[in-house]
Amino acid sequence: MSKPSSEATSFGVGKLETRDFFLITRSHWFAEKMIEASPLSSLDHATSFARQLWFKESRIQSWLDAFSGQSHLFRAISYAPGSMMKEMLHWDRKYRAKFGFEFITSTEKWCSQEILDEVKSRYENSLVVELDYAAQEEFKLIAVGLERLWDRMSRDNVQKESEYPVEVVPDSLEGENVVSSEISEGEDSAGRKGSMLTYDLNRTPEENEYPYSGMSPEEKNAWHLATWATRYLNP
């Protein structure tokens, strides 16, 4: 039995290509890794694998690629009442000027007031905290995208059996302690404070270690923001 190619593969319910996953994340690296791991045994398996990939193996650059494919705050402006549009546009620009990436939220775009309140609150975060927060929100969107993809492939193949038998990859993540997309507020806060400490975009968050132990928390945040602005916002 031949091994599925990296370009197109079975996802338990049909044939998928790299572009199917790319449309979910806008990250070529993430999409290719999902294809390499396919076929996957179930939607739960796919989501568990994606969670492990996103939080444990993704380089920061892959996160930024995914963020760049979103424009939640700008799109939400079209649903906002006229009196709120100008303020939302102001905060869209202000957020991007501070952090260097798009505002990411899983809040529905027609909930204008909720989104506006959220961006105001998150604007006060340090870069370390906000990058992690945005990654958590982005994964919620990835999980929804996988669910929709699974549903579409199921409908397309409801009356059609697979032409060739496919070897299903066991769920290797079963029983492992992976990051949950539904973690508690306390766990979420602790994770965000500890995961992103330097900004080598070719490394995963866990590989980025903080080398300046003598700095106070305030000095660390100031140093991180200055480093980000110097290296990535003004190349």
C-alpha cells in the first residue's frame, strides 16, 4: 500500500491538499505539517495534533503569518454603528502600531462593542503577554476552521466510498499533556507570562530563552518592546 503524497491526502473523509489547511491558518509551514501527519483518524485527532503543532512546535514566524491573514477589527468596523466606526478605526491603527500584527479575536465580528472593549483592554498588555494571547485566540479560529473543513469533506463524500484503502495514523497524542484551547483564566495567565521571552522568529516559543535575569519585570518588558520595534517593525 503506497504512502499518501505530501501534496494531497485523505483526511478520514476525503482528499485534502496543502491549500485546504493554508486557507485556515495562512501559514505554509503549518499547512504542510498537517498534510505530513495525514491521514488523521478523526476530527478530534486532527484538532489535538493541530494544538500540539501550534503551541509546541510552531515558530513565532508561523504565528505572525497566521495573524497577517486576519483583520478582525477592521472587518468589524463594517458592522459597527456610525458613531463607533471612527473609534474602532483609531484602535485598529493604534494596536498595530504598538504590537506590529493584526488584532486577533474569536469574538464574532458583529459584536462591535465587545470587540472595541477587548482591544482597549488588551492594548494595555506587554508584548510578551499579547503575543501569547493572540496565539490562543488564533487557535480557537483554527479549531473552528478544522471543524468546517471536516463537515465539508463529509458532505462531499457522504455517498462515495474511498477508492483505495487508507492506512490511518494512530492518535499519537492520546494521553499526552497538550495545551488546551479551553484552559482556565489562571492557567492562561501563567502560560502567557512564561512562554514568550525573546523574539527569534525561527524558534518555537519554548526554544526562546530569556538571557537577562538581572532585569526587573518592568525593564524586561521595556527591553522586549524596544527589541521588537528595532528588529521587526522597522527592518
